[in-house]
Amino acid sequence: MNKRFSRRHFLAGSAALGLLPGAARAAPPAASLRPVLRPDGFPGSTIPTAEALIAKARLGGPVAFAVADAQSGVMLERHAARTALPPASVAKAITALYALDRLGPAHRFATRLLATGAIENGEITGDLVLAGGGDPTLDTDALADLAQTLKDAGVRAVRGRFLVWGGGLPFIREIDPGQPPHVGYNPAISGLSLNFNRVHFEWQRQGDGYGVTMDARSAKYRPAVRVARMQVVTRQMPVYTYADRPSHDEWTVARGALGNGGSRWLPVRRPTLYAGEVFRTFARSHGIVLPQETEADSPPGGQLLARHDSAPLREILHGMLKFSTNLTAEMVGLAASQAGGQQMADLRASAEEMSRWARARLGMQDVALVDHSGLGDASRISAAAMVQMLAGAAQEEALRPILKRVVLRDANGAPDRAHPVKVDAKTGTLNFVSTLAGFMTARDGSELVFAILTADLDTRATIPRAQRERPDGARAWNRRSKQLQQGLIERWDAIYGA
């Protein structure tokens, strides 16, 4: 796949959809924007109308959708398609195209070990620097490998400091300040990040109390950390509290919520020091005693001692879209925004840069994003704009191969892997927001692109911050939205692919 996308393909799709302004869309479309009528005898009466499906869902807020032919871009059906709503994680599909265009599918992020002085008799005469390169997938195993490489290079000691540097990307304490403090999907952002900037908290009942651990575990290792600390306190609520201490993240957990044992991932607010502590643990296991890690305040230089390269960007994006990892979206989005040399002040500035790119490069309208992951509910996009983007992406074959297969359900609500309609799409879920956008292959082989946005923002606005992880009614609302999404997909299959 080429690094740059063809703007011609995207704008051709825009013209077919009737979304370009003024003279650019003065000519009539090449095909009707209304569905072609089926022959006499077609059982259209058995196909529910879109209005009936929306009424049955009882979502209490706006529903917007659009569906178009993937090859011609001709709009087949739409409802409130220019209504701008929060995209939730559907925004990650835009981020993926943005990163592929700005960075290229083969781009790799490098994490480096540097020495600012010569190595004499196994001792670095200057500083040792762990320098992040914006790798969103850096994990504990990679740091263990870097420590092993340092040992293999004959290093046994460091005369200077042990510095950690994450300044390649702006430091952002949390993606969305409106989230509860303890949710692992809302961590800090830095150019040096580890384990998606999450720490593993585990507890076990021990007599009348609890044993707790905080570690940076992976499939191979479980190094304990002190940069994030936990204390069990006697109370019922709140379940967690967080305090920002000078040297560490300080957590407390309510004893009444723990039961006999369990675990969860908590967000890390000091990602560079977190990575530094874990690396120092592995170095010590090889007999290399490092000073306490200190954050560097300027880009490092020096002799390259070791390097860890990430997987190619396309592979990273496939994982991001499959598992909907917010940190990956934010880090690759920031890296894409800075690819031309401009430093981003914060996440909103980077998201605004991506929105400008989407308007200029893809011809999209109705797009105003505040982040790259969709976690912030102030982002807005319309179903028409999403379908416009998808129609262009269908021509480039840039997006569908890295999207997740969405398995539709049978009449009993069970996953139906033999369902005749095949859907590759990005889902999006916030409290009282549910979205779905992507590609569908109808039973006759017809290729369609679609976007469905649903939201009850009035109800969402009433949720206290402390209850935003699992508010009352959100799960049932989300289930009804997903039933509506499948109902619309099956309607489109019956009309355009029977």
C-alpha cells in the first residue's frame, strides 16, 4: 500500500455522496440516490422500515446513519446523516488512515539506550539514557531484552546518571479528565510508555488482612514497582482514591470492595519513571547497578548501545483497531501530527490537526475531534462524513484489511459465525453512546460502506464522575443500540443484497 492516499478517490466518493459544496457537485450524480425498486413480488413488506427499527430500540436520543455502495460511493439510504454526534472509538478508524498517510505503513518506533560518555573497563563514564521513541506497544519483555543487550555489551556500571526521556511526545496526564481516576483505559501519555501505561494491581486475603502487589507484569516477568503504590483502607466507598505524590502515584482501595482476591490494571501517571524503574530492575538482575532514574529535560544524544524497534505501523494499527487501545490511538495520532516537525502542545491541538487533515485530504465535512481515540465525548462527526471516508478507503483498500470482523448474532442472541452477511468495522462505546462504522458484504456479494451513530447525551450528562465506569442503565441501553445496528445491517442486506 502506498504511503500517501489518492485524494482523487476520496473526492470522487464525496461527489457521489453529494457532499461537496458549490460547483464541485453541480452536476447530477451518476446514479440515483434512492434505492432501486425491486421487481413485483419482492417481499418488501417483511423488511422493517428504518423508522420502525429506531422506534423499537427506545434509545431516547438521536440516531444517525448512512449507507452507500462501496465502489461507486452512491448513497443508498440515510437518516439524520448530517447530525454530528460523538464517534466514540469509531474515531480510531480516522486515526488509522491519518497515521498511515503521515508516517507510512512500514514506520517503526525506536526505543534506545544511549551513553553520553565512553565505556572504560565496563563502566560508562557519562550518563546512561533510556530514550523513548513514541512506541505505544513497548512492554516489559522489550525492556528485559534491552537490559540483556546492555550486559552483552560489557557494561557493568554507570559513573553518571540514569536518565529517562519521553519528550518526543507531549506529556499528558490523562486522555480524558472526565473519566474516573482508576480506569486503565485513561492513562497518561508520554514518548516513553510501558504496558499501555498501566500497572497491575493484585490482592489476596491473608488472615484478617490483604496482601497486595503492584507490578509491571508480562507473559515472562513480574517486576514489582514503587512508582505506583497501593494501601488498603477500611471503608465501603469510594472503591479507589488517587493522590499525586512527589515521587509516586498513591492509591487507596476500599477494604469492603475486595472480597477474597482479584486483580485489575490501573493507569500510570508517571510513565517515564515507570519504564525507568522496570529497566533498572532488569539491569540489576544482570549485576548492573544503576542510579535512581531521573527524567531528562532535553533530547538526549550519545553513543547508541541498544535499540528496540516496534512492529511496523500497519501491524500496530491492526491491534489498535482490534482491541480498541486508547493509548495506541493517542500516541500514533500525536506522532502523525508531529511528522512534519511541528510540536503539538496537547491532545486537543493534535486532534484539531487531524480534523484539518480529514477536511483537506479526504474532503470530509462535519468532523471536529478533541482526541485520537474517541474517549472524549466532545468530539463530533456525522454519519455522512464517516461514510464518505469509508467509500474513499474502499477504493484504496487501506482500511478494511486491518479492521476487526464483527460477528452478527442469531435470533437467540448468540454469535452466528455462519451469518451470510460479513461485516468488518470499528465499534465505539461510551456510556449512552454506541457507534459502528465500516464495510459489509451482503449475501449476494454486494459491497457496502455504512456508519451508525447513536447517543443519549442528556442522560449521559447526568452521570456523576464516580459512577461513569458502570452507570445504571448503560449496559441495557448499549444492548438495544447494538440490536438496532444489526437490524439496520440486515435490512440493508435484504434490500441491496438479496
